[in-house]
Amino acid sequence: MLSGFYTIASGMLTNQRNIDTIGNNLVNLQTPGYRTERLIGTSFEMELMIRREQQGIEVLGDGIGASAAVVGDVVTIFDGGTLSPTDRPLDVAINGEGFFNIAGAGGINYLTRNGGFDIDEEGYLILSGLGRVLGENGEIHVETSDISIRGDGSIENSQGEVIARLLVSAPEENTILERQTNGMFTSNTPLAAAENYEIIQNYLELSNSDMNREMTNLLAAQRAFQSCSSALQIIDGLDRKAATQIASIS
């Protein structure tokens, strides 16, 4: 019976984690630049076997026993989101590949698809709460929101003079982007300049989460959690009955 408890409990924990992940996607449906997360499940035995192999430890047998579910990974879906008009000159969206670059605290270079920019007290273009927006020649000084942003990222002042160009970077193939707690991404390897993109002013790119799909996934995860909970109650009842019978015999 103990193995049954472990198997069902692991299923409950995994489904609860999945519910939390889907819930986070739903909460951020209207968050500019948000990228959907997906939980990848696996078995405890398979995860243990993979980690032992990575550490160079010999794996004996096929490593498959009673299945216990665990979270293998949480992956990010980088498909594009819907472009929404805002009629705000400091709002820009990327149509195509790439990320905006933000100079964060401590020298961290954040990557984001959120182009809801503002201007700080010194006249620099910023993403509020995170840092200054980077151009190809460093931080971008605009002074005023009376600017025009072209498809290639060039920023022109009210006199039509090009004062900067947005730095749009794209990860190389197999580059791993790390999601940060503030919804931004970072990379441990240098990024190349993006090529296949167009900057659209007065627009924001919203989350790439689809409400219908997320609600469907949420219902499925909740039902799976409830099924595990019911199974746990059944096993607990059988254990109680067996313990009572043993006590009566003794």
C-alpha cells in the first residue's frame, strides 16, 4: 500500500504544480510580452536515471519501476503574441524575431518583448521598474515622447533627425534563455543582432497565452488532481479496514 501512497501523492503534487503554472498564464493574459509556460512531467525513476547518467554514474537495469510522477521541466513557449494598438508613441512592438534589451541593476542585460516604454527624469527611454532601454550605441536619450520609430528601430526626433536605433537581439540556435522572477529573460551567451523583424510604433505585443487553451488545460489538470485525491482516499480506507481486521484477530 505504501507504494500506492507515494505514486498518488506524487501525482497530486505534479498536478498542483501544473495548476499553478496554468494559473500564472491566465493571470498574465494581458501582460505585454509575457511568454506562456508549460510543465513537462516525467517519472521519478526516469529523472533519477537521467541525473545519474549526467554525473557519470553507471545505471544498472532499465531503471523503470513503479511510476511516481515528478516535474521534469517547465518550458517557455516563445511564439509571438497578439499586437494591440495603443496610440501611445512610446509603445512599440516587435513583429518577428528578437528581444528588446534593458540595462538592469548590477549590469544585468534583460531581454523582453514588452515595449511599453517611458522616459525617466533625465530623458532616457526606460522600461519602468527595470532599467534603461538599450540602443545599438548604448542607453537611448530621447528627452521627449515626440519621436517617431521606424520599422528598422531607428528613432527620429521632431526634426526628423535619427538620434538612436533600438537594439533588437536574437538568440543563436540552441541558446538557453533563463526566465527571471520579473518576467524578463537573460542569456549567458552573447546574442546576435536580429534580422527578421519589424518595429511597430503605437502598438504593444500582448501575452502569447490563449485563454481557451489555458482554461481547457486548467480543467484537465484539476480533474486529474481530483482523481488522485479520490484514489488516495480509497487507499486510505483500505488501509484502515486492513488495520481494523488485524487488530480484531489479534
